[in-house]
Amino acid sequence: MEWKSGTLPYFELTELIHLFHKKNQEIYKDFTYPDYKDLLLVAKMKLGRLSEEDIKENKRLLEFWGYEGQ
């Protein structure tokens, strides 16, 4: 509506669309793992809910995904 009214420049609109699309791609990637155990681990990581046991048992995988610990 802002773009139609002229208060949002076209280049800003396209940038917002691009950012929205990139975020959707990230969400899609998170939920396309074939192993539900990995899916649960990713969700726990993203929500900050990993247990010490999760971290200990999956250290290499978590590091691969970019987990840096707390």
C-alpha cells in the first residue's frame, strides 16, 4: 500500500521482497531434512533449547550448522 501511495520507493519494495524470499528459503531448508532427529535438533538449536546432552552427542553436526555454543 505504501508503494502504491508513493511513500515507499520501488527499490525499497524490491529489497523487502528479496529479504522476505531469502528468509522463506532459510525456513524451507530447515524443514527439508530427511531425518526427524536432525529436524528436532535444528529446531532446538534455533530456539536456544539444546540440552548439554544434545550438544555433547551432536557436537560436530552442530558446529557444521554454525552453532557456536552459549
